[in-house]
Amino acid sequence: MSGADTDPHTRADVFAVDGEIGPDLARVDWSAHPLGPPDTWPQSLRTSVRILLSSRFPMWMAWGPQLTFFCNAAYRRDTLGRKYPWALGRPANEVWTEIWDDIGPRVDTVLRTGEATWDEGLLLFLERAGYREETYHTFSYSPLRDDDGSLVGMLCVVSEDTERVIGERRMATLRDLGSDPSVIRTEQETLTFVSRQLARNPQDLPFTLTYLYDQDGDARLAEATGLPAGHPAAPATLSLTDPAAPWPAGALTEGDPVRVTLDGPAFADLTAGVWPAPPAEALLVPLRQQGGAPYGFLVAGLNRYRALDDGYRGFVELTAGHLATGIASARSYQAQQRRAEELAELDRAKTAFFSNISHEFRTPLTLIMGPVDELRGRLHDADERVRTELDVIRRNGLRLGKLVNSLLDFSRIEAGRMQARYEPVDLAAVTADLASVFRSAIERAGLSFEVDCAPLPEPVHVDRGMWEKVVLNLLSNALKFTFHGTVRVRMDAEHGMAVLRISDTGIGVPAEEMPRLFERFHRIENARSRSGEGSGIGLALVKELVSLHGGDIDADSTVGRGTTFTVRLPFGAAHLPADALTPAGAGRGARGGPPGGGGGRGAGRAPPGGGAGEAGGPAPRGARGPRG
């Protein structure tokens, strides 16, 4: 060895390149160590130690027969933990005895072959913080050679990935919990969905239990992951006051998390799952609801190989928050469904009531209308007052007949007894013909009437009787609420559909009433109209009839400027039941005549007396006002 090598300043330089690790390395009793004092070390060892200590990237190295352990400051901070400074100068298999079964074969490979190894994100259970800790590392072992080229050690360049791997795992769970559960509606579906996501992360959540408080003052087990059914740690119900219960259900009602040590008999045979040993603790988090007591609580078994730090606690609490939000959404949806069902039931009760009344009205109405028609025939030469009064009786009888038939149509639709027969027709010609029935009444009211029904490129399958009700209802509605201007009927083909638009320049519909326009029995208050009669089901019936044809209807309206109803029916017959199709002309005069009562296509179509809404036309758009 040269004189420069034995110089004290040169020897001190081996450790002096780093002010953090160097002093602790210098305090090791190297004189009693197999490597000997630093001034006797080969140049290759001194060079390797200098490179190690001067690097800012985490590294450790092993040298000599005992694989003496050295590390730099970055490795100390990132990985070594409580083992520092004890580990310096000790054999590497003592420093990392808990993971030597994993890393020892890799070290042997390097020393035997001289080839480097590579591992990415390798799971290692380190004991560096007072417990066995789940850690992940990406590292390479490279060979180190003595001055004569012999393999005498290895250098580890390492990057710890623990925070990244665990963070990504937890983020994936939270992401999956927050994914769009568009098909989830009920509370049980929500619980099942959440449990399925939690079961996919047994590392952070070895087991979970979801308890919900019930009306009896107990907590009921709703879902579980990681524990078999009937396990002592997962009783079906928990009393809030039972001190012997495995979980303090009563304490959770106050809204604060509770940390529980799993050392009772109920936890004696917990399964380890993906880990070598089962959980030793659990965190209980209330499922909070806004402005009220918690829905219940989530029991989260904790990974015994990770400390319950702020990150871990925050993850469990966010998980419980997702679960609580899902329960709140499901219960809100169920409440809305119950409300909707109650309203639907009320609506059905109204329809049934009016339908029953309508059945009772039909016979006396027939007995009234027959004699009235006979009297009008016999008294055609009577004085004007008598004839006028008879016309009023007949006109109001027709109105009543129209309402009766509309209500009976509704009852048939709801009971599935509305048997439509769809035949291909020239819908433009049929619609123009129906519209012509209203021309005299509309012009007598001082309005312009425009009909533009251009030929369509192909026939449209409709039930003639139903289509007649649709057109006459919409026209009657337009006439009733229009006092000046124009009523227009237009038929076009657009985007593979036949489109009917019936427009008026009437009083229009307020914007706040538009969402309820096609709601049965809804009427708009204090709206000006030509007549005040109506049940508020005309447009609702139109919507039902259009739906039976596979079409749709909507409306656009501006107060004071008028309203446009748009009906769209698809071409072809693929959207209709095959057993309801008939050849052209086979459906004429059949089934449920027009809204004015009577059974064929021509029955009740002429608007009597020039009034609005007569013509067998519909009830007004809303019965206490324009649309409904």
C-alpha cells in the first residue's frame, strides 16, 4: 500500500465525504471488525464507500465475507428507520433478517454470476418502525469487485415505491366507489355495489361490516366482506346497550369514529386473507347523514402491516362517506318512487272513478239524446227559441258523450284492453280530410285556417279511429283557446318520421305549466277560453294514443303568441306489434269511434253550433285553463 494510502487525512476522507452518515461510520469499532481499520481497506472498497456516501440516491452496499452493511443518508431517511445507526458495519443478513429469504437468493446470484438483478415494486415486510411493515421497492443489485477483480460484494440502488403503490390501490377503490352506478336504485343494490368494490381491496380492508340502525333501536348487519356468514365478529344484530357485543354500536350514534383492538373471543379465528396474519385492530366510522343521526356505521378491519396514519384513516373515512352518500341517494330515490306510486295510484283511482261514473252516464245519456233528436226533427218548424234550446241540449249532450268516451278510452288503455289495429294509410290525405271538418267552425269564429299536408314518401301505419281522436282533439283545443289569427295544420316527413304540427295564435301556455301539459286531470287556472267545460284529460289521452303508435308528442308555447303541438310517428311497422297489423282498408270504421261518441269514422265529427271543443273534439288543454 502506498504512503498516500496510510496518510491519516486520506483515511479520514473515506467517511468525510458525508457529514450525516460519515461520523457514525467512523464510530464503528473497525479495529475489531473482520474488514479491519479503514486504513487497511483496499482502494476498491474505499472508492465504493466514497461513491455510496456522496450519492443523493438511496443506496446500500455489502462487502466482504460477512457482507458488511454500509448505506448513505438518502437510504437512511427513506428505508432504514429505527435500525440506524445499529445496522452500520453489521452483516447484511442480520440487518435485514426479516426479508433475507427474499433478498438473500438475489445477493447470492450477484456474487456467484457477477450479473446484476432487477426487481420492480417488490413487496417486502420490513421491521424498521417497531412492527412488520408492508413496503414496496424497485431495486437493482450490482456486483462489486476487489482490486484484483474478485467478486467481493454488491451495491443496491433502490427506490421505495410504498407510498405510490398503496396510494394507487386506495385511489382505485375510491374511484370505483365513485363510478357511475347508473343502474343502482335501491338501498340493497347500493350496499351490494359498495361491498363488491371493498372486497377488491383486501390489503387495506381485510374485512368490512356495514351495520344500519333500525327502528327497534338495534344495529342490523346489512353487508359484509372478508368474513363468512355467521362469524362471531359479524352478528346479525347488535344491541346499542349490550357491553358484551363485539362492536360498540351505541357509541357510534354520537358521530365519532372508534378504534377497536381485536382481542376478544369473537375475534379468535379471524382469517388472515392476503396477509400472513389477521387484523389486530378495526376502525369503526359512522355513516353520517346531513342533519340527522347516522344511518349506521362501517367496521373496517385494518391491515396490521400498515400504521393507522392520517392517510389510512382518511381513506377509511372517505370510504364510509361514499357508502353514506349511496344510502342517502337510494333512500331519496325510494322516497320519490313511493311518492310517484302514490300519485299514480291516486291518478288511477281518479280514472277508475270517472270511468265508473262514465259507464253509469252512458245509458241515461243515450235515453236523453234519442228523444232530443226526435224533438228536433218534429219541431223543426217551431219558434226560434224552442229550436235554440233544443240545440243547446243536444250540444251539451255531445260534450258529455265526448267526456264519457275519453274516460272510457283511458280505462281501456290502462287495463290493456285498447285493441289497436294498424293499417298503412296516406296519412297526409287522412289528416287533411279530418282537418276539413273544422274549417267552417274555425272560419265562423273569425280565424284563418291553413292546411298544408304535402304527400309523404310512404304510408304510415295508424289506427284510424285513434288518429282521428288525436287530430280532432288537437284542433278542438286550438279553436278553444284562439281568439284571433290563424290555426295551421302541417304534415311533413323529417328524419324517417311523419311529423304533424298543429299551431295556433292563441293565448299560449305559461312556462311553469308546460311540464304538466300532458298530465291528466291537470287544468290551468284562470285561462281565457271559448268554453269552460272539460275534464282535463284531452291532451293526456292524445299522448297515450300517440305512444300506442310508437310516436311522441311535444309542445312549444309562448304566452300571448300561441302554441304548436308536434306529433312524430315512425314510418314502417317494425315498431308495432306484428299481431296488430292489418292490410290497407281493413281497419275502416272499426273500434272506438271518434271522440264525439259513436262508432265509425264519420260519427260525431261536425262541430255543432260553431262552438269550441264540440266536434267530438277533446277536452281543453287543461281544464281550468288552456292546456291540460
